[in-house]
Amino acid sequence: MTNSFALHIPDVELEPDPLDPSQIVSGSPEVSGKVLWESADGRQLRGIWQITPGVVTDTEADEMFVVISGRATVEFEDGPTLEVGPGDVAVLREGDRTTWTVHETLRKAYSINL
């Protein structure tokens, strides 16, 4: 079990997490992140994720996230379009197919259930 902790999210150093080139629609977006906590069975993750401007596709996990900085438009295939920015919370459904248009480098804190 990990001890309790607190971090200032904007200051956390992230590690490169290269995108699959097939996910990139336009631009040269770069992804980085850091897993802060993982359950013993690997089914729950808590962390920080960042993406630079560009357009990418994704298949979502069961996730809740809070945007710390930056802005993006998240379009769901057969669903809504979300505009997210600092202070916004979003809930994503596992299996949703999305297109992310990142307008400003976006950093989020997330919780994922696998």
C-alpha cells in the first residue's frame, strides 16, 4: 500500500509516452504522463497525463479526469462533443471512440478503472 501524498500537478515531471502513429490525425502531438498509484491487481490507475496540440483518435477507458491546464474539444463517435479546459471534470465510458482536438497543451489528473 502506498502512503498518502500530495503533489502540485503543474510541477510533476512527466515521462514520454509515444502515441501510436495511427492515432494521429493532424499535427505532431506528443504525449507524456506519470502513473502516481496503481492497485495491486493493476485494474485501477491514478495519474497525470499531458498532450501537446494536434488531433488524435482514441478508444477510451472507464475514466474520470480533471483538466489542470490547456484546452481540448473531445468528439464522441455517435455522441456528444465536450469542450474541456482548466477546472473541468469529465467522465469517459469504456469503449467510446473519440477524436481529441487539442487547442492548447492539456494536462489532466485522472482515475482509470480497467
